Amino acid sequence: MNKIFPQGAVNGNVATEIKSLPGGKAGCGSLCCSRRGPCLSASVLLLLATLAALITLVAIYGLPLDTPGAQACVTPANRTGFLCHDQRTCIPASGVCDSFRTCAHGEDEDEGLCRDVPQSLPSFLVAHCGDPTFWIYSDQRCDGINSCGDCSDELSPVTMCPSCGPGWWRCTPTVFKYCDCIPRSLCRDHVQHCSDWSDEYSCPGP
């Protein structure tokens, strides 16, 4: 007489039903939950620690500064200048890349700006002399001082500078420093600064 075993019985024993999870992986009950719990908690803690570290860095160093491109400005002395990133401070062109940090955040001495002077400088900061191999800062042009050495920064045709202002005396200077006028502060100082001695006999002084 044949014995009839219940469905799923093996060798006379009732097999325990095992449910398969999607993807073909067998379920593992509370054991998997207990393992996933610590893993999930560790991930959350790591995320929170990262956020805390970022907040701490921002609190200590502040938010990264916006670093716009170099901008021109006009100094109080009516000379070409470099606008600092605070959008308020205007320093003379000749104050850029002079090894002294004048802007609050030091952008006037930025490595990218000063890496290969004058090629790395924006064009508004640079003026070329009569000899193109020589250059000066743009605020040194038309300031009465012979910065190029051949007066090309003060006289035409290279530079169209205005005539000597009220603080200057027009003459042919005897000193290399000046071009076609001298400061009135040098008048009547008992030293010849003009080839015609007009600084001692004609100039009314400062």
C-alpha cells in the first residue's frame, strides 16, 4: 500500500517553506535586519560628520570669496588704478605686483596676476615706452617723471600728455628725471634745474 506524503515532504519529513526574495536571494529574516541596521546607522553618522566638518570650515575660514577678473578704476589722484575685490578700494596701477599686499585679501599680489609680468597683467595696467621692449605702469604715464628714460611716457608722439599743470614750471630740465617741466617746489632753491636758469630767475616758486 503506497503512502501518501503531504505536499513538499521529503523522506517523510515536511520541508520548511523558503520564500525567495526578488533577484533570487533567499530571505534571512531578522538576521538581515539586525545587520542592515548598524550599516544604515553608520552611513547616517558619516553623512552627519561630513556636514559638521563643512560647517566648521565655513565658520572658521568663511565662505569662498568670489574672484572676479581684474577691473580698472580711477584713484583719488585721478590715475589709472586696480579695483580690489571689495569693489571699493582702488589702488594705483604701480601698486600691483610690487611685493606688498595692498588689497584686503591680497589679490593685487595674486600668483596668476604676477607670474609673468608684464604679460600676465591686464592691458589697462601697462603702458609701453618708445622702445617697445620697455614698459611702465599706466599710472606712471603723464606724471611729469621720465619713467621710460627717453621721455616717451611724457611727450608725443608716443603719449599725448597735457601741458605742465599749475604745480610745474615749463623749461628744458638739466636733470634726467624730468622731461619738459619741473616741479615748482624746485624753483628758487639756488640749484639749477632748467638749462636757461629760469627756475632761479623767472619761476615764481611754489
